Amino acid sequence: MRKIIHIDMDAFYASVEQRDFPEFRGKPLAVGGSPDGRGVVATASYEARKYGVKSAMSSRMAMKLCPELIFTFPRFEVYKEVSNHIRSIFSRYTDLIEPLSLDEAFLDVTDDKLGIGSAIEIAKEIKDAITNELQLTASAGVSVNKFVAKIASDFNKPDGLTFIGPSKIVAFLEKLPIHKFFGVGKVTAKKMNQMGIFTGLDLKRFSEMEMVQHFGKSGKFFYQIVRGEDNRPVKPNRISKSIGVEDTFETDLHQYEDMIEEIKRISDKLFKRLQKADKFGKTITLKIKFSDFTQITRSRTFFNKIDELQTVQDQALELLEKLDLQDKRVRLLGVTISNFNDFEPNMEEGYQLTLF
């Protein structure tokens, strides 16, 4: 039986800003976005969340909910530095660390380095170290698998520590609202609600075959996890499935020449990230979000990996050229490279295959 901890930093970006700038402390703060309504919120402080402000919300909506909201630009280099320090704290206890993002990770402490033996005690020590060394707080979930540990970490935020033991898992999941299940987004939750599924207990009434019929491969996953079954190991070398760059503009783009220049700039930034990660993929995807918040993506897959800046720029621009953008105002542009492996592309995914 594994001992799994999920650590999730509390309002990470906003907490770092409030730590470094006393004038932000105790006030509703949004990292990302802007007072003129442009952009989206990356993270909101807990003071802002009381008003309903949350991640991925438009600045305009955030300001409607909280007129006193303070906006600040993100400092990703600082967040990365803090994240590395947090990772070093984790590594004192185990080498089995699977980062999910800068602010959260799974740890397998079944055989911890210090011989502590108790996952709960290790989680306490990690939380204390983060507070003492970084003046930040984290929430922790402890259980026997990744799925339950992740749900547990969100159960008592901020600065929480929740343990769900083997004997409690089934009862806990049966009572849990379906929208709180990790992997169940708004669309899936709505579909489940239409099927009469509002809690884990409701979900358990459906057979595995029925779940697969309604939700495809995810249906099997839902069938298993509501029963507390999750045998996925903590993977220290978690493979990135894609690398991308996108920008939300202060003023909507409506001139095609401006879109071309932005695509070139974004492609250049993306290629630097690809070089730094030493990853080059076969699929390029262009993402466009319009002023009315509708968005589209267009992809193209090649037999050979895209490993030159000029190719990234040319192919992104070619995807742009194929679109009819007349009278369209563009709010966001993004370019992503994926398909890093050496397998043949899956032609059922709607990709356009190109040779070069």
C-alpha cells in the first residue's frame, strides 16, 4: 500500500506577491489581467476569492465582482525560483516527486529517506518548512493513491492537512459532490447532472460499460476512481505533452499585419522554450481567441520534428493565412508544439498531415 502526499500551494502567485510587497497584504489582489479590463486573472488572493474572483476569469468580470481589486503583473522567474526551493524541500524526504505545475506535486513517501514512516508527519514537516523558509503556506492531502490525495489537499484550504485512510475512502467519495472530482470539468459535470449524477454515490450506480458509453475512455477512469481504485505510480520524470506560448493583448488586433508580427514574436519565444527543454515535436497548433471570447484552434502534423525557428514561424503563419479573419478582432494568439514522441501521428484526431 502506497503512502502518497499531494502538496498544493495556497494562491501561489498571489501569496508570493503579498509576501514581497506589504502594500498588497490583506487586500484583494489579482495576478495577471489589468484594470482596463484586458486579459485574464492567473491567480487571485483569498481576499479576492471571497468576492468570487478566480483563475481564468476575465479582468472585466473580476472588476465587476470586486471593484477594489488590485492588479499586478506576474513575475514568473520569481515563482520558478520559489518553486525550485519548494522542490528542494520535497527532495529531503523522497526522490519520487511528480510535479504537476510550479505550485503542486505528488510525493510517494512509502519509503521515505529519513525513515520517518508516517506520511502525515512528513506532510506536517514539509508544510512547516515551507512556512519557515519561504513565509508561504501550502495545503496537503495524504492517502494511499494519487486521486484521493489530490482531492484531500483541496478539502481544507488554505493551510490545510487532510488524511483520508483506506477505511474512509469509499464513504468519503460517495458523499463528495461530483464537480469536486478531479478530472470532472464543467462540461462533464453538466452532462453527469443531466444523467442524475450529483455525488459519488450517484456515480456508483452506473456500470463500467455505461460509463464508457457516455464518456469514452474517461468513463472507465470515473468508474474506478469513485471506488477508490487508482494504481497510477508517482512518476518523477513526468513527460511534458506540449510546450506553448500565448498572449492576451491589451487592445484587440484587427489588422492582419499586426497578427503576423505577433505570431513571429510568439514563435520566437516558443522556440527558445523548446531549445531550453531540448524538446521538438511534430505537431504545431495555432490558437486564436476573438473579442467575443470564442476561440478556435488549427493544427498540422509532420513526419519530421519541427526543430528550426523559421519552420515554426512559417507553419504558424500558414495556419493563420488559411483562416478568414475579415472583420474579426483578435484578443489572444497562441502557438503550441506537441507530439514529442517518435510514434506515427493519429490521423483520427483531425490533424492535417504534411511531409517535409
